[in-house]
Amino acid sequence: MTAVSTPGELFDLTGSRAAVIGGTGVLGGRFSECLAAAGAEVVVLGRSVERGGAVVDAILKAGGNASFQSLDVTDRASFDRAAAVLQDAGGFDILVNAPGVNNTTPFADLTDEEWNRLLDVNLSSVFRACQVFSPLMQNRPLGASIINISSASSGPPLSRVLGYGVAKAGVNNITQYLAREFAHDRIRVNAIIPGFFPAEQNRAVLTRERVNSIIGHTPLQRLGVPEELDGALLWLAASRASGFVTGALVTVDGGFSAMTI
């Protein structure tokens, strides 16, 4: 019988490298700090040098290891440039896809431009990231992990977020498709489905009336806070803890999806 790993050993990411796309956002920044605190060397990827620098500074001040890499998730050439940098650094073990943009335009008024942007940022970015970066993650010593960030909007449709919900439903689908596609390269692909966590992309959606409605539909009777995603993130990132987990959609929503009447 093999020895039982301690919790510290199961979730220790020392020696691993992680790339967090959307790492300049509220949740993405938290993901970056969480992975760094567990021992990973983190590359924060996003458009804002200022916000990316702030995340990196916070990690460095806490004793972690991090750097910033500019990335426009709507531009394949930008992915190619970032991949070249990551390849020169020796590849990486963990990829978190956490970009996000939302709007509240009613369906009848939604323009092609808005629709295409919602799909591009929320879904096509995941396609590009997995296609461009996965060759840098193949056959790592402990295997590799891709973690896509989905949304409660990906299930039964929520009002006022059509394009976002459609895109996140696509994230769930591509996650499970790639779990099969990448298994032979020892890359696991899973998704976290957060419930309602206040962040930049949903600020316009979370009006007081809507928040009251959400809380009324959530058994735990509140919104989530970013650190409550740490456990799911670290579990999926750590090959020792979740080495037999791929194609999973892990829901962290306070029971929202379990509520009916």
C-alpha cells in the first residue's frame, strides 16, 4: 500500500508553472495569487499593464514568484507572441482561462458587434488558448491541467445575459471535448462553474433587485466571495490531488443550481 499524502503534499504546486489568462481581473487576480501562494511560478496574462503589474506586485510582496505578459484574447497573433515567451521559459503545467466580458442589452437590441465580442472574449479565447498553448503543456512530469472558468449562466438560461450564457455553455462543451482530445498528452481539462461572485464583467447585471432575486434562489442566502473558489482551483490544478479528474464541470454556487421551488 502506498503512503497517504498529507494535505500539504496534495496541493503543493512548488516547481510548477502556471499561466492565468484574464489574470488582471477580480477573479483572475485572485486565481493568480492563490496559485502563487501554493508554490507555482505564475505568469499573469491580460491587456492592462497597470492591473497586471498590481497583481504581480502583490504576489511578489507575499513571497511568491510572478511576471506579467501582455495578451489580447481576441488576437491570435497576440497568443502566438505570448506562447513564444512561455516556450522560451520552458513551457508550463497549469493554464487558467478566466477572461470575461458581459452586457445587459436586450435580445431585440443586441447588435452583431456586441454578440461577436461576447463570443470572442468568452469562448473563442478559450479555443485560441487551448490550441496555441497546449503544445507547451504536453507530457509534463506530473501531467498538466487546463482549468476553464464557466458560469452559472451556462446552464438553464438566465435573463439579460444571452450572449454571455451562450458563450459559457460553449466553454462547458469545449472543456469536455478537449478532455478527450488531450488525454493522450497527459493534459487534464476541467471547468469551474462559479455562481454569483461580484466582478467587473457582471457589475452592470448585479442590480439590487437582481441580487435580491439571486440570494432568494441560493440556499446559502448570499453571494460568493473570490476566495471561496480557491479550493476548487487548487484541487483541479494539483495533479496529485485530481490526477484522475478530467472533463469535470465543478460547480461552486452556494446551491443556486440545486434550487427549483
